[in-house]
Amino acid sequence: MGTELNGSALPDGDAHDASGRGRPRGSPAPTGSHRARAGAWWLRFVLWLTAAGQELAALLLPADCVVCGAEDSSLCRDCARTMRTATNRPFRSEESAPALMDVDGTVLLPSVAAGSYRDELAQVLLAFKNHGRTDLAARLAGPLAGALSAAVGDWPLTADRPVLVVPVPTSGKGFRKRGYDPVWLLLLTLRRRSAFPPGTTTCRALKLRFRPPWRQLSQKGLGRSARRANVRNSMYVRGRPGSARARALEGRRVLIVDDVLTTGATVAEAARALRSAGAVVGGSVVLAAAGGPTRDGSAQLTATSRKEMRG
């Protein structure tokens, strides 16, 4: 399972060794083994309580399939099977995102998507993100894990310097409205299921800058130029410039994770902030891409694609 790094090593997380026992702060960097368990007792308790609450709610409360309306399941067997089929071949998706491509067709930031933003995947993701259906996190975690594995591909991984999986931060307004951060909740679900690719670890490195209410615009409904302007310089790396927390990203390979890719403005801004701290951004991974598969339409990552992702 992916572990999360923090303390003097990396921003905002908990340091663990490969066996899941807590590592004292200031000790050597953790291994990032995919078999590691959450070391902090409070985090293990929160994960257990969340899972237990979801299972209890599923038993006591009636639930209908968010796609077809079938009774007794938040996602019925047929719709779940269809969604799995639609997300079992991750694909390169940056060509449909203008912010990730240069005018001459050069890839500025590679992106891997688990599936296209349509049909069952879109409905499940909307219910999870905007309608409080956190019980669907487990259903979406599988496709995200597959996309992460495809993006990492055959990168040469080392235990002492794992690839950092950095989520795009949610806004304060969005968190207050939902009560949770959708992308982070998915990563927590992956951690609880030991589903992170070997040699990867989570790192909540990014924060959103404060903006007055009249400048807090949603990306939804904005055009390409307006989306870029809306997120420009909106993110920064945790820790003061030059601090140990900020310097911990220097030279580290990073994958950015978000839920949906449209114009790519949000992940491009995340990449800018991480690169400003010296991180080597290999690309982004998303659950769904609005544009669908690109290039030759292949849903498999080629050797060339993986080389580009490695940078």
C-alpha cells in the first residue's frame, strides 16, 4: 500500500516504515512500499470507522443504483460490470486538453485517464463528487489504481525515493459544501485497500491560495481561456520557500491526481506549482477525461508513452 510522507521529509502526511509501524520524525525516509500500512493510530481508526460506517449504512438504509435505479445497491452488478469494462484499459488523454499541449502539438504534460467521462463512469463520479455518495469511493478506487499503475509503467523505482502521488487540492468552498475532499478520499481508499502501485506514496504537497469570495469562481461553465485565468497562480507548495518541507520536493518524481480532465488548466497549474519547488512532474492521472482516448485511439500505454511520462 502506498504510504504518505510528512514531517521533515515531505509535506502534510504521516511517516511510516514498510511494516506499518510509526517511524519517529527525523528518522531516515520511509521505503514507500505498497505493502505498508497507515502508521498513525488515528489514521487507522479513521479509515476503519469510515469503512464500518459505510457498511452499516449499506445494511440499514435503502439504496438505489445511481445509474439505472435498481434497488438494494448503490451500483448494481450490471452497471458495475459495464463501468469496469469501460475503465480496464487506461489511455493517454492530454491531446483533448488544450492546457496540456503546445500550439505545435508538443506535449507539455502527459496525462493518463482511467476512462472517458460518459455513461456509467460519469454518473458514478458525479454522484460521488457532488451528491455525497461516498459509498462509491470503493467502486472508483479500482479504476484509479489501474490508471496509476499504467502511468508508472516500467519506471525504474527505488524503495528509498518513491514516486510521489500528489492530489489536486479541493477548494475551501467545495470542502464546506461536501464535507470531504473527493480526490483525497479516493487516495485514502486506495491506501486502505493496499492498492497503490509498488514504489509510490501519497503526498499532500499542494494548497490553494486564499481568495476573497467574489473571486472564488467554479471552473464549471467557464471557457478555455477563462479556466486558465481562474486557476493561474492559485496553488502553492506547503511550507515556506526554502524551508525543509519545500526543499523535500527537489528532484522528486511526481504524479498529479485529479478526478476529471477537461481543458487541463487545473493540473497544469498544479504542475507549475510543483515544478517551482523543484519537483520533476512526470504527468497527471485522472479518473475520467472529457475528450476520451487520443492519438491512435489505443487504450494501452505504449513504450513511447511511458518514456514521455518519465520525462
